[in-house]
Amino acid sequence: MSDAQTQIDQLVKSNDIVLFMKGNASFPMCGFSGRAIQILKACGVEPKTVKTVNVLEDEGIRQGIKEYSQWPTIPQLYVKGEFIGGSDIMMEMYESGELQKVISGQA
């Protein structure tokens, strides 16, 4: 595992909710990242409790997260170490009620 992969692995495993995104919770820097934060808020998640990782600050992380998850796009959500998906999957899961269950640990 590269340094970036090791760092990503530690972040994912040591935080309940991790969102790899462009920008941060207070200042998303793309529409999809902003949407991901809004979906988490709609699930009752306080943005301060989400570990956000701004992929624009570290090219190694930006590329590394795509390899780590084998998912080509940002944002990427992890809950309790499990890869959930990007903003489209988050929205589908939110609309079905599944995301709320995953976040609350009832899934």
C-alpha cells in the first residue's frame, strides 16, 4: 500500500463517517460535494461530526481514494469503514431510507 493508501485506510477505519470531497463541509467546492453534505444533514448528521477530506489539497489522496474504493468519482462516503458511494448513490439510498439506517447502525 502506498502512503496515500495507508493514510486513507486509517481515516476510513478510525472515523464513523468520512466524506472524501472537493472542499469541506462549510465550503464545498463542487455541486456533488455540496449535495453529499446536504444529504448527510437531511439524515440528521451534524456536519461537524463528519470527517471531511478535501481531495483538492492532496493529489496523492485525490488519486489514491479512487484506487482504494475502485470508484472513479469524488465525493465518496464511508460509514463505519464501509464504502457507501458517491452523491447519486447517497441520494438513492436517502430516498429509500437505507442511508439513514446505515448511518444509525440499524442496517
